[in-house]
Amino acid sequence: MVRSRILPAAFYARNTVRVAPNLLGKCLVRVIGHERLIGRIVEVEAYGGKEDPASHAFRGPTTRNAPMYHEPGHAYVYFTYGNHYCLNITTEKLGKPGAVLLRAVQPLSGQMSMRRFRPKVPDTELTNGPGKLTKALAIDKSLNEQDMTVNGPLYITEPQAAQTTYEIWRSARIGIREGLDKRWRFYVKGNPYVSKRRGLQETRFRQQ
């Protein structure tokens, strides 16, 4: 079986707001034993440094946000709201903070395990939010700082097959109080696994 190409560090070593929409359509892979749980990325948010008041790195480096300053292409996993983990992947060059939050994926493989980790929910509720996808893919703090540019327990690949055309839309980020002027949430328009939010001004995003 031909394996899809894992995204290299160079893919992430760019401006965070450019990396974020480029991640849409790529495949998040979680390896557990001999099984691969795979989901197509359909919703993301970009977070910067001192220019971004919504970012963990806004006030400088701390023990918690240290991965944001390290090499690009590494996992930044943190616990939030006292009940779930969030998965980000670091961007920019070494020493410059940046990360992309993975907000939602569309399950492609390993759904039976995902349902075991998140029982008694409809299929479209398995992974349609940052805390939901980490539970469905068994992602926790043990994967913090994991190198996602190599074959291991967690990485992102190019899709194996060509995808049908889809539209990328953007809006302000969700669940923040500051930085609402930055329209750094990107998602696949019409995908049923995108988290549902009302009252957001949403517009089509055109790649530069």
C-alpha cells in the first residue's frame, strides 16, 4: 500500500495565516497500535504572537506556550476549560511564535475506534469541534511537542486521492474575547463536520 506523503517542516515554516487555510483538505493521522485513525481537516484557526491578543504567546514565552516558539511542525497540545484537550501545530521559524488550531476533521478511517472513544453521539458529532476531535482520536498531553513531520503517533499528510473542488470560507475566531478583528478561522464551506456557530460574519476566502 502506498502511503501518503507526510507534510515536511518547510510546509509549516511560513506565516501562520498562510499555513492555516493550506491545511484544509490535508489528512490528520493518529496511529494507535496497528491502527490508523484518519480525518480530513475541514476547519482551522490561526494564532500568532505579540500582534495577536487572542494568542497564548501574546505576552511572551511561558512554560505552557513554549512549543509555539520551537521548531515548526510540532504538536502543541493543551488542556482547556477543565474538560478537553486542543491540538495545534506550530508554524513560523524557530523562535517566532505561531500555531494553527485544528478545529474539526471529517473521519475517513478508524471510525469504529472513534465511536468507542466518543460513544452515543451522531456521526457528524464525532469530530466537529476541537475538543471532540481530540477525544475521538485519543489525543492528550502525552503528544505535546510531538514532531508531526515524521512517521510516528501523530502527523499530517497530503490526501491520497484528488478531492472534488471545495470553497474555503473565513470568519473571526471562536471562543475568544480579544482579537475579534482578525478573521483567522478558515473552513470548508458546506462540510457537515465544521462546527456550527451562529452570528458570525462569514465570507469566501481567496488564496493569495
